[in-house]
Amino acid sequence: MREVHAGVCGPHMRGHMLAHKIMRTGYFWLTMETDCCQFVQRCPECQIHGDLIHVPPSKLHALTSPWPFSVWGIDIIELISPKYSSSHEFILVSINYFTKWVEVASYARLTSSRVASFIISHIICRYGVPHELISDRGRYGIRHHRSSVYKPQTNGAVEVANKNIKRILWRMVEMSRDWLEKLPFALWAYRTSFRTSTGATPYSLVYGMEVGLPIEIEMGSLRVALEEQIPKADWAQARFDQLNLLDERRLRAADSVRAYLRNMAHAFKKRVKP
């Protein structure tokens, strides 16, 4: 439980998500969810860096994506203090609205040319030209081609990703200046964590399977034990079947997102004061 929650790639997730991630590795006990929630409540890093909500609820403006990699949001985590030893103090974050897959890069100085280079190298060259690119009209003057649609209305998904990545980073760091070294682990933890809106992990919606966790190799798990006994030809066929079922997994995620947004809109409507 401690390794999955706060190990090398532990994202310091909430109790229910911790139980879900442990269960994915093949472990289960009767009081697992209760034990996980109590463990998180006793975690010092989680209590120090817990979320504090000061802004009153406002109307929900939700943007959706019809299919993977067609809509991306981009935003900047600015002026991280203290700076890393190489003077990096900016993190550029981009999230795919369908899979919740996140790409990040850190910079000492951030200019419009570097933002454009990030879009080309981290989004276009890896996932193709997006149909829509959403940002918050930052001051870096990104120029969008006419073939893409620029929507600065709202960028909620990437704002949430920013908050979660910062939360994971601050709970991981042992020294205030080593956040850049922990950034790949925070990114990995985010990509392999269950997202409520999709009912799946970003990793599974991109690759069609769940990632192997370090704890599964270190301590062993039912999944690893079974895979070791399968002949290579059967394992390759199983992987082929997983890829064939990827579209079905993504369709289920799309249905889950629609239901989640309906429930969220209903809940927000009750809480918003006129």
C-alpha cells in the first residue's frame, strides 16, 4: 500500500483510487478500501499539500472530444519557486481531452517559439495534427494555422491536470530544488492513475492495456505470474486481441464521459448561487 501510494512512481492518490490501483495489480483483502482511505489520511505529504477550495462554485463549462488526440488543451505552470538548479521555473502542460493523456516539458525561459516547438514535437509528431487546440489566451502569442480551430473559451481539463501534476510533484519531492528530477515520475503516475470521468487510465486508453507497476516486479503479482507462464506466441495473440478491443474500450470511455458530465452539470447547478 505504501509503495503504490508513495513509492518511486506513487502519485499520492486518494484512498478510493489507491484501492482501485492496488486491485488492478491482483491484490485484494476485505477491508482494502477502508484501509487505503485511512492510510491516505495518515500520509503527512497528502495532508500538507491537500486541496483547499476557496473559490465559490460557478457554472460548469465542459468541453468534450469526439475521439483520441483530436482535441488538446495547453497551459503553463509558471514561476515555480524555488527554481531548479538549471534555472528551470516553467512547466508547459498539454492534455488530450479524450484520453486525459498528458505531455509536459520544463523550461528556464518560455517564448512563443518554444511553445510552438513543444506543440510540434510533443503533439503533432507523436499524435498527428489536432482538430482543436485550446488555450487561455496566454501572453506567448501562439500562432494557429487556419486549418485548426482556436477555442479560448475555457481550459478546465488542462487546469485540473496542472493542479494534479503540481500536487503529485510537491508530495514527491524530498528537496525543494529536485522537482525536475521527479517530473517524469509525476507524469508517469498521472498517466497510470484511474480517471473518474473516463472510467479508465490514460495509459489504457492510449495503449489498450494496463501498465506494469514497479511494485508488481518487486513483490510479484497475479498478473505478472500468469504472464510469465504464457508462451510467447499466446502472449502475442493476447496482446493482439487487446489492440483489437481498444476501440471498444474507447467507446465505453466516451459513454462514461457523457454520463459523468451530465452528473457534474446537475451537481454544479444545485451549488451555483444566482
